[in-house]
Amino acid sequence: MSVPDKDIMEVALDLFAEKGYASVSTREIAQKAGITEMTLFRKFQTKRNLFSRILLETWDADLTRKALEGISIEKPRAAFQRCLEVLYKVFRSQKRMTKVLANSPEVRDAELMAVTDGRLRILIREIRDFLDRVFKRASEMSDQPARGAFEDFDPSLLSLHVVAHLLGLFFLEDVIKMESAIPWETLMGDLASKIDKSWPC
């Protein structure tokens, strides 16, 4: 019975996250996946290629885009907070990959990091496009458009701030193991309120 590539990659990612990339052999991956090492090589050629495939497919930008598109923007403040919730879930779903990248210096070379950079750029673009729609809707609903933060609103800059904020929080929680004394919902609510004090709703 053939084992799907996706299942093999799941096994490999679990092992990489648990032990670190360098400490996991292709034989161990194959045994845990229920295939021969030769089959693993036939499918992925090398351990590096296997990890590259995992890196490419772990961050599914299309899923993030669809999730953001599914958020109603009729209530801009609520839409922004919902956006933060969706993004936090996206980052939480990358927990294993984050551990590998944080604890395995050997995978942080230019070629593999270019893949990570590309995925983050796509994510930031999707957030930017969503926030652009949200703020346009907020301006339409306001009786005093373009006031406060709307005057200088830059969706590209804000999307970077959002990603940096979430990455920092995630890094503290999952890499440093520092538990925040402030609930995540409160932190996100505070971020949302700082964007503009005069959301029309």
C-alpha cells in the first residue's frame, strides 16, 4: 500500500520538530512512515529536498486568503479583530515548523530562507489587501472620513506591524516558553484599539 507524500512529510516534520533537523535520519523517517528508505529517496531524493517540500507546502497562502475573504467587513473594528484571530490560528498551525527553524541552524541557509521569505511576503500581501478593504469600508461609514489614523493609513505598513506583532508573541510563547500574564485576546484587542480611536463601528 502506497503512503501519500503528505503523510510522509507529516511524519518528517514531527521528527524534525522533536529532535532537530540534523538529528533525524532518512532511515528513521522511512521507518516511522512505514516505507523503505529507498522509497523515501525515490519520492524526495534527499532529506533537504524533503524539508524544502515541507517548507513550501506548510504555509498555504491560498488557505489564508480564503479565510480572510470569508470575514465580513460590514463592521470594520470587528472585522479587524477577526482578522487577528484568523492569523493567530495560522501561526499556531505552524508550531512545528517554527520549532525546526528556531532550533536547527543548519536549515537557515539562504536557499531555504528564501522560501520562508517568499511565503511571508505572500501572507503580508494578503493581510494588506484585506486591511485595505476594511479601512475603505470604515471610511465610507464615517461621517468624518479620513480623520485620525485614516489620514495616514498605509495598509502595507500596518500588515507588517500585524505580522511582526504575531510573530513576536508566538516566539515568546513557543520558543522562549514565556507565558504572558495578559490573555491573548486582550493583547489583540489592545492592538486593534490602537489602530484608530474613531472607528465608525
